Amino acid sequence: MKQPEIIRKKKNTQLLFLLGLITGLTIWSMWDVGFNLISLMEGIGETFRFIFVDMFPPSFTAVIKLIPPALDTLYISFVAMVIAATIAFFLSFFGAYNTTPHPILQIIVRGIASFLQSIPALVWVLILVAAYGLGLIVGTIALVLSGTGLLIRSFSEIIEEIDDEQVEALRATGANWFQIIGQAVVPQVLPGMVGWSLYKFDLNIREAAVIGMVGGGGIGFSMQTSLKLFQYKDALTAILIIFILVTTIEFLTGKVRERLL
């Protein structure tokens, strides 16, 4: 048997094994969680009934009272992004293997980033509410903590992909660590860092709307209040405002990232 045919049969066998494994895991997972197509279809019908009967049409008179919390959501998302990006900017140079002064320092910074990133902003809110109570400060801190972890790892990876020739050229002239970072590293990584920061701002808008429902303030809190009071038309108005806000910010940040990257 020819070598190419053997390789082809081997690849087909591996593909069939992979498909069988995925199918088996899917069936097992569906069985374990009690997935039922009949219940799913019944739930879809009830969902459409709730949306198009109880919630429609949206209450446009509620727009005026929902604008301030929508702006609060925008503000905390932006402030959290700026703070997280600033912290990550300085720590990322210690978290990248090619710029860290010592490998142990890199491990510590990466460990902190992994810890912060592994805990969702929603969980941070639940933890911080006990200390700060309900409000915008809780939502801001939660977004800062989760965002710092993500940006440290992202910034560190950007730094690790730089052109080392510029670094070596400066090092050959006797430049110290700070001079190398400022003159050879920062100019290369700054556009990427700004792009990732804007992307995190986009994510913050989405997360802020969710964490607001558990005490983080903003329009999410207003939507949750409307749902608890059975004011479903006001809740739908809040959902539409969130959609418009997220779509607008995503479009604007996307355009800026295209220019930078």
C-alpha cells in the first residue's frame, strides 16, 4: 500500500474517532442535564408569548428616566477600562518573559492576572456588595478587577511578540531597563494596547448591564427593578437601550481599532 494512502486512511480514522467522541460527549451531556426537545419547544413558545404579549410594546415614556442609569453604565464602563488599562500597562512589562527583570516576577504577575481573570465580574459584585453595599462603586471595582486580569495577559502577549532587534540595539548602547522599555518596547506595543483597551471597554458595557442586576448600579439595576415590579414594558425599554448602547460602542471602538491595528 502506498504511503499517501496509508496517511489518508490514518487521518480518516482519526477524524471518525474525533467525531464519535464529540457525539458521545454530546449525548452524555444532554442525558445528564435532562435535555428534552419537547420541553425546549414548549419553553420557546412561552418565551415568545412573554415577550410579544407581556412586554410589547415598549414604554417610550420610560426612556427619560432610563437615560441617567444608561449614562451611569457608560461612565463606570469607561472609568473601569481606564483604571484597568493603566494598572495592566505597568504590570504587563513584568509579566512578559522578554521584558521582566526576573522570571519569578513574571510568574507572580501572571498568577495575579490569572486569578483576577478567572473570577467573573458578576462574582466580584456579589463579594463586594457585602463591603460597599449596592451602587455604582461596586460595579466599577468589579469591572476593574476582572478587566485588569484580562488586560495584563493580553498586554504581556503583545510585548512578547515585539521585534527584539530594536531592544538588542538599545541594549548594545548600554541603555538601562527603563530606557529600553520607553524607547524600544512602548512604541511597538502601544497601538495594540489601545486596541485591547477599547475592546475591554466594549466588553465592560455588556458586563455592566448584567452586574447592575445584582447590585452594580446602572441600567441593569433599573431593568431588574422593573422586572420585580412586573413593569415588563419598562424592562423591554431598558433592554432596547442596552442594545443601542452596546451596538453603538461596538461600532465606534471597532472603527478605532481598525485605524490602530
